Amino acid sequence: MQVTSYKIKIALFLVFATCTLQLTSCGLHPVYGVNKYTAVGVEEHLAAIEIGGIPDREGQFLRNALIDRFYRAGRPVNPLYKLTVSPVSESRRDLDVTIDSDTTRGQLTLKTNISLIDKQTGKVLLQRPLRSIASYNILASEFANRVSEQNTRENALNGLARQIEEQLALHFKHAQ
């Protein structure tokens, strides 16, 4: 029996259709979709969070990244939640050491803890430790190294902001 391209196309279509039906029947829903019963989505919950101050320069950068992510329509007038973020701790280590004891690669690890608090009850709704790891090349130029390390630090802080947004979005999605 000879398999034709027509039969292969039909088989692929059937497999695709079956997979699609199984995904929709298992309860898979988009995280940022609006709840059909309450007409409130995750973005509305994120916009109702007051972001507390975070110490140090890295904390200021992280807070600004969170403000950019949460307050797309402006800051909340009466926020329902308060997000507290502990000071960002940073550790640096050398990854690639040559025979001459020169380092050619560095790694930054940034850690923090978050707490989401209901402002009406004072109850802690969510607590999570978070970590972001990023690496960079170490070059012969000291200026290039400082710029590279700072760029890596900012990328890691943006990674922390993304993780915070994801954790909060998942919390609100499961709470709906």
C-alpha cells in the first residue's frame, strides 16, 4: 500500500485537531484572559497593587521596572494590595578561569523576597523567594567590563521584575 501526501495531510490534520480539542477540554486558559464570570482580568489586579519602596540603586531600578509593568493606565488611587520587596542581594563569581589565572566570564546572582499583602485585612496572600542569574564576558578593558557588568545587572533586575509579574499573575489567576 502506497502512502500519498493526501493521506499524510489528513493524518496530520486529525492529530492537530485532537491535540487542540484536548487542550481546550483540560481547562487550559490564558493567564491574562478576562474571567467570564467576574469580567476582571489579571491586569486589573496588577494595576491595583501598591509597590513599596525598595532600598538601594538596584531596588530603585527594580521598582521602576515593576511600575512600568503594572501601571499601564496610571497609578492606582485606592490600591487593594501592597507588594513588599526585600532589598536585592547580589553575589558575583568567576566562571571561566584560564591557565594564567585570568577570568574571562563572570556571573551575577540577584536574590530577593516578595510579599503580597491584602491592604484591607493585612493578610499575606503570597510570599516567594526569587533569584535571577546572568553572566557576562570579562574583557581586557576595565571600562568595557564595568559597562558589561552593569548591563548584565540591569538584565537580571528585569528578569526579577518579570518573575514577580509572573508570580503575581499566576496567584491572581488561580484565585479567580
